[in-house]
Amino acid sequence: MARLMKVEAAIAALDAGGIVAVPTDTVYGLAAEVSQPSAVARLFTLKHRPEFVPIPVLVDSIDQIEFLGVEWPDEAQGLADAFWPGALTIIITVPHNLSVMLGGEGDTAGFRIPDDDMLRRMMAVLGPFAVTSANEYGEMPCHSAYEVLERFASRDELNGAIDGGERSGDVSSVVDLSVTPWRVLREGAVSSAELARVLD
């Protein structure tokens, strides 16, 4: 049964291929190491998430994105300089094997650096995380570790949750740079006007 975890125990669980609920700068997320494809696959099972809905990647640096074999475009760097760390997910073209693991129907993936020191320290140790909001697909996300444990009490796929207190930040905006012209797929913490000032 999933339980509350200290950061050190969560790092060990993730490194062993587990799934841990983590506090982010927006809401609680279900995290798996990108380097553990079987754990990423279990994220879809845990959430009942359709495989055509891709899971975004959280990183602690641009270097971690490039380490995945991703070519980081200048437009993305401009947005990163303006809004990261923060609630903006940037979708770009990625190698086919990475896109297949993360789900979706095209060779793209979304990335962001979260504005949360603890989460970034964990990724500095382990590498990039595939992270999706802590909820069953289509339901409201969880705002506390206790809510996560209650909702997923019967699910063996979840190892545990880190208690980072209440988290109820604005959802991340999602901008797709893999198409021309670029487009906003979800407007959240960063407005379309702010994105346009950087990109245009």
C-alpha cells in the first residue's frame, strides 16, 4: 500500500523503477523516471490515461533535455529564458523512441522546468521525470499528499507520496512549437499575449 515518503525514500523508489506522487509548483503529480520505460508505461495504467494522450517531462535544466537526444530550438530557449522555472510546458519535436514511450501520436513531447526547489533537486540526482497530474484521467487533480493516498489507496502501482503541503497553483500553459505557426494548446499561468511577446 502506498504511504507517505521522505525525499530520500522517494528517490530510492523512483530509481528502482517505482512511481511516486510529488508536489510540483502547480498541483501534485505522479512521477516516474524517464530512464525507466516500464515505470512510465505504468503511469498510463495507474491513471487509466489513454496512450494517445502524451505525458510531459519535467527537468532541472536544458542540459537534461538535450541529454535525451532532443534538439532544443532557439524559440524554445527564448521561452525558457522568459518563463522557466515556471508553469509553461513547451512542446517540440523529439526522437521517435522518446515520443513512443511518452505516448501521443506524433514525434513530439512537452517539457518544463518547475518552480519547485525540492523537485528540481530530485531530478538533479535522478534525471528527467515523466510527470502527470495525480488523478484518474478526466478527474480533478489532487492538491495534497493525503488526497493522493486516499484516491489511489487500492492501486499497487503507486509506491508513495511526498508531503509538500497544499499545492493549488495555476495549471501550466502549453505551447506547441512543433508546428508553424506555433499555437497555444492550453492557456494557464502564462497568457497567450505573454507568449506572443517572446515568440513574435
